[in-house]
Amino acid sequence: MKNNLKPYWPIGTVYGALLNFKREWDLRAPQMPEAPYKGAPKAPVLFIKTANTFTASGNKIVIPSNVLEVDVGANLAWVFGANASVMACVLVNDVSIPHESYYRPPVKFKCVDGFLGVGAQAKSVADVQTDAVVLTVKVNGQTVQSVNYADTVRASQKLLADISDFMTFQEGDVLLLGSDCLPDGKRPRAKVGDLVEISAPGFESLVNQFVGAAA
Amino acid sequence: MKHARIAWAGAVHEAVESDGELLLTRSPWAGKRLKFDEVVWLPPLAPVPQARTILALGLNYADHAKELAFKAPEEPLVFVKGEASLIGHKALTLRPQGVTYMHYECELAVVIGRTAKHVKKENAYDYVGGYTVANDYAIRDYLENWYRPNFRVKNRDTCTPIGPWLVDAKDIHDAYGSPMNLSLQTTVNGKVTQSGHTRDMIFDVPTLIEYFSAFMTLQPGDLILTGTPDGVVNCEVGDVIVTRIEGVGDLINTLGE
């Protein structure tokens, strides 16, 4: 995949992992025994970003007219090759309508048209130390978050092993390795007009501008 | 017309039902007739250029919602499945060792026929390509209250049989008025364990298409599994489960380990 001139574009199913950063886990730990959760998650908590969400880097992401701000979910993602092997890494922005509750599947918050910014460049996994990657999130040029994959609940191989216990990744499938929250438990927010950039050393940055829905 | 995708003679073929047989429709085998038990049945879905969106409803029949001790939802309870969980008619679904409660869910599956965005209920059927039967197995031992129903319950390899036929929407609409007028039934080893009717859905097919297409554009080949009625029971390895929807088909599955 090195020096691949064609922009990367997902062809398989895009899965994402929730609660995979220690900070968010620890912040939510006091609520975990309470209803409706009644216990900390045992298996990885997953979601799918459907194909209608994919937005290429450089393209605009539309914020629906009834939504003021959206969460920016900066992720490093793995792209699978044949035989469920990890082939490449790509930067993605898992955009969500902010939601407090993790009880029900987040389809109406996460599967909105355009809500996954996809980096143009897939780097060979051999050239990336996944669990040492640090992402920088900028909104309108200002750094708002640093995401360090040393801080995950499940390191990448452990996450893959625990998911592979019940499902097999197909060639072209993608796994978002998790997005971290800020110290207040929220994620960086974007509103209409904001330019969001997610970068990591050695990667071409993922840039998307957020715009309002056409009237 | 009832469409199938099958594997036979070393290749994958498109076929249609004809007088109780499969009639192959494409060169070089166009016109060839095969018995149902001569072929391997694949999910009756043409390949799509990017990931197929598979939406599945929970608690969409009033009686099933009651059975599971929930009040009926005020908006659709929906989760998403990966395409890799789909398998065809007459296939083997894996029951993990040591689990105590694995049950079928007989569901009408809506196959989207053309790009659907901001569709209104009144026009929703124009966007349906056809219907098929899905058996959306669940393993309740693995239920957790995080994005419930969680993937370990609902996105397992081999655990979503679908087929045997993709029935043209027009055939169902002509014969039954709408897909909201079909009986559903599941048998386990020949004994009826689940009976229901699509008219008892809380959110009917047009409502679901309007709801989803308001925020997510659906593409041809995308699926909506519309939920299951009352009457799910635990099944064991070796059990033969037939999920039947009137006018759509009998989907046969066997549990293996």
C-alpha cells in the first residue's frame, strides 16, 4: 500500500469499538453497575458505520438542521485483508450526534448520511505501531485533543482477539479502534462552518468542513 | 417472480423458481432446470459495490415486546448487522458450546429496490425491490445492556440465514395487498413453536422506510429485517428450524456445533 496514489475508500463493513479508552471507561465506571447497564461491558461494545456515512477527506459533512453540534470521534482504524489479517491503517472521523446513553444501539446518532470522514491514505500496517499512534484533532486550526493509543482499554490485538471470538472480519472490513473523550467526558464538538482536521505523524491529514443542510 | 442465487457445477448462478424447480437464467446455462436439492443455496441478494446496510428491528411486534417484558417502543429499536453474518437456505448455523438459550427469530426482510432518501410513507412501497425471509438468531446468554442488542448476540458468523427466495415486491403486493398481510410461522423439528402475522408489527414497512430514509440514504440491496413475533424457544444442536412467511418462502436451517 506504500505510495498508493489511489485514495483509500472502504469496501467492506465498517465496525467501531465503543468505550475503548481508559479515561472514558473510568469516568463511566460509577454508572456501570446501575440501571440500565447493570454491569460493566464484558465483550467489546461495537457499532457499525453504514456505507451512507462515508465521506472522503476534503469533502463536506452536513450537520442536520435539527442538530446544533456533533461529536468528533477521531479514530485510527484497521483495514482487513484476506483471512482476517490486518493490512492497513487509516484515519477516520466517527461523527455522532452527541448521546449520553449507551444503552440502545446508536443508529440514529451515528448512521446519519455523511457521518464518517475517511482518510485518503491507507498506510501499510507494517509501517505503523498501532498502539503507539497519537492523533491530533484540530478545529479551525486550534488543537482541541490529543488521542494516544497507548491509553486504550484493549490494545489493538486484544480487541481483535476478543471480537474474533464471535465474528470473522472479511476482506475490506474496517475496525475503528476507539475514540477518546476529553477530561469532561465529552468529545470535541463541531458546528456549521468548522473545519476539522485529524492528523498523525506519517499520515496524510483527514480534513472535513462541516456545513449546514441546504434549506 | 421468485429469484435465487445458487452454487452449482463449480460456479454461482442466478435462478428463478419455475414449476417447483430452479430455472437458471444466465448464459451459458440459461434454460437449465435443477431440483432444489441439487444446489447450494446462497443468500438471494446480488452483490453490491460497497457494504450492504442491514438494519434489524427489535421489539417490533407488540406480543414479542410483552414477552420480553418491555413496554412497546415509541420509536423503532434498530440495530445494524454486518453482511458477513448472512448465510443461505439449508445451511448450518453454529451453536456455541455451553450456551443455554439460543433462539430463532422469523422475520420478514425488505430488500430495497432503488435509492431511498427522504421517502414518505405514502410512496414507500415504490422503493421496495422484494421480500425474503430472515432468521435472525440470538443467543441470550451473551446479552449485555451496552448498545443492546449487542454484537456478540446479533452479529455472529452463520447466525443470520436468509432466503430461499427474493420475491418481487409486485408479486406480494398483487397477491396480498401489501406485506402487512402475511402469516409467519416457525417450526422446530416439525413442531409449530411460533405463529404470528405481519399486521401486528408496531412499525409497519412504510413507516420504517420513512423513518430510516429521513436520516440515512438506503441503496438497492440494503435490507430491513422487520422483527419477530411472540414464540421464541431455545434450540439445540441438530434441531431443524423452518421459518416460513406466507407467499415469501420456507427458510430451512439446521443448528450445528
